[in-house]
Amino acid sequence: MNRPGERVVVGGTVAALVAADGLAARGEPVRLLLPRTGVGGGFMPRQRGGRSLELGLRALELDYEGTTAPPLASYRVRDGGHRPFVSMIDAWVRDLVPPDALVELPPARMFLAGRSVPEAFISSDLTGAHRWVPGAVAHRVAAEAAARVADGGAAGWLAPSASAQLAGADLETASIHQHGPTFHRLLMEPFLAKLRPAGGRDVAAELRRKLWVPLFWPVTVAEAFGGERPAFRPHRPAVVVREGGGIGPVVVALLARLRRRGVHVHQHDGVRALAPSGSAVAITLADGTDLLATRPVLALSAGELFGALDIDYRPARVRSVIAWVAAREDDVRETPGFVHVVDADVPAYRVTPAPADDSGTRVFCVELAHDVAEGAAAEVAAAVVTRLGLVREGTQLVDVAVFAGPTFADPTADTLRAHRAAAEQLAGLELPAAVLGGALAFGSDTFNEQVVQGLHVAATW
């Protein structure tokens, strides 16, 4: 049994760390059961040869257009999530790391039709889109989108009254409905085909952000490709920590603050089992250690939590191929915040430059198409960086590291149904515990979502 008054937090996720930190800030004694590996999840970079290698684009979202600041107690994972609380997340991050350590990424780009144009997927900004493609193509996109407006209104399936249609649609169907077939074939289809074999055909439209693509209002597409200034102008700057260029230093600073606040950290090699035990939860660690915890905070990943409770949840996972290649800074021509690669003949979907290191070398993280062979990844990545014009022709890029294998749960309707079934079984157990992270709702494991969940439970549990 945990000591009287002691709060037990289980997990190495960002949500676990934030919850432990928040409870300790209130003066409560906290025991954190922390795994030896995987702390911070994918938000912590890999270490290789003295370099920190980010696992793709890792940036903080600390501002959105039109957000308010509701009371933290009103947070509900299924009621719009973290976005209304973005000012709270911003203040929390700036209290953890020096404000001058945070910098906005340079403008991002998109490689479309053989040209570098402003990025549109993460930014959700289509301003000037009529200049990205030949005039006849822009006119066709605008006309198709205008027809969608005439048939289904300015917002299409993004209108609150059409939420049922969107919830039941796959991403390809939703994209064609919102944007028209030409826009879909031009932008969405080739990009999504690099992430997974079926592209967007069997992806749940509501899970589109798991694949880094938005759905636009038809009127926005019609305005932008028709040469007008869209009425909707998003404001979503991407921010990183200056040193390292990602968000890993935020997690490192949080771990350091936990220790300063006197959190008792117990490291372990995994949670073997969880079970309700009266008004407490029985916790069995991988080494056989048993602990009975009163009202613990369980902030494991969805797979870990469901597995420890013997709930079946085995989603298919997307195969990712990532290569890190390095160039001398003298050979680097351009360093956008990141580049989304749309064109089908370029076998990568995103390239993210890291800051130059003290030796005058810059690493590019190249997220390659799912079907690139692991053995060819470094060579393909070097060719992609050159093709995009990020380095000079003839630059010899150095192979730093390669990863190939299953990563995140495939955001299909089948996965969503499996997750909901597992979550229903979890609810039926009536665990006397606060559950955080991806087990609450599929996709509720973004950095911002986990921060708000941790703050919420520390304030209310």
C-alpha cells in the first residue's frame, strides 16, 4: 500500500510526468513509477553518435486562432480536447523552460508539382493557392469547390449539423466531398499514399490529423484557388526549443523539476498487471514487485494500459521509414522549418532540418514513403534532400541513422472500433483510479492533450 497521503502516478508518458509535477506542486508527496526506457515517448529524440535525432517533426503548438481560456475543470477529452486551453499550455511551457529558449520555426514549405510553395497541411492556410498550380488547374479546383458550397454549404461536412456524415466517412470520401476530386488528386492522394498502402481510403475522416492532413471548408478552397484572399486565416505557429530544435528539452526540464520538487521516482522495467482491489488498484511490475495504490493516476500508453488489464487491443500499425542524413553547413542552400513533400515521384512525405551543430554539420530527418526498403533508406533520403534543393547539387550527405518498422496505430475505422471496445471494457472495470493518455480516446495522446490531462488531474483528482 502506498504511504498515507502519498499519490502514486504510473507511467513515463508526458501526461504522467505533468500529473506528478502538478501534484507535487500542491505539496503532496508523490511516488512516480517510471519505466527505465521510453520516458517521454516519441517526444524524446533518439541518441546516436553524440547526436539527438528527432523522430520527425516535433514542434509545440502554443497558439490557435479564436481560442478562449475556459476553466480547467471543464476539460473533457471528447469535448474539443486541448485546443481551448492552449494559452494555459503556453504558460506552462514558458514556466518550465526560459521563454527566450523558445523560437518559432522558419516558414515551412511544400513540394508540389516540382515547385516549393507555402506549406498548407499543418498550417491549414491556403492563401495564394491559385499561384501554386497552372491557371487552368486552379480554375478547375475553384469551380469544383464552389459547386460543393452550392450543394452543401460553406463548411460542408465540417458544419456541426453534418457531424454524423463526417463521423461515418473515410478520409478519401470526405476529402473529395469537401474539396472536389481535382484538389484531392493534386494534394491529398499522393501525400497519403506515401504514409500507408491504402492512402486515405480506409482512414476514419475524424482521425485525419493522425496523418497530418486537414479537411478544409469548401468555401475556403473556392476562395483560395479562385484568387481571393480566404476569409479564414489560421494562426498556428510551430515553436521549438532553440537548443536541439525539437521539444525533447521540455521533457528533460520537466524530469529535472520533478526531482527538485521531491517526487520519489521508482524505476522499473514495465507494468505486468493492474487490477481493482476494493478501493485501491493492485499493481504488479515486471520484476514481480507488488504495490497496492489508493486512487493512483494511471498514465500509460493505450497498449500498455489495456495489456496490463488483460483487455484485448492489438491495432495494426503503420510502417514508418525514417533516415537521418547530414551535410556540411557550407553545402546547405535552404532551411525551412520543414517541407511536406506532395509529389508522388519523390519517395518521402516530410523533411525536417535540425539546427547546425558546433562542428558545422546539419542533420536532415527524412520521413520516407512506407515502402522504401530499410537498406536503401539512407541513399534515398540523400537523393530526396538534394531533389528538394535543400543542399547543393553534388553534396555528399552522410548516413547518420535509419529506422524502419511499425510505429503508430493505423487510424482506420477498424482501429477506432477496437479502441472504443477496449475503452468500454476499461470503463466497466470501474477502476478507482484516474486514467490519462491514449486509453481515454483514440488520438488523445498528442503533446498538448497530455499536458492538459496532466494539469487537469492534478487539479481535480
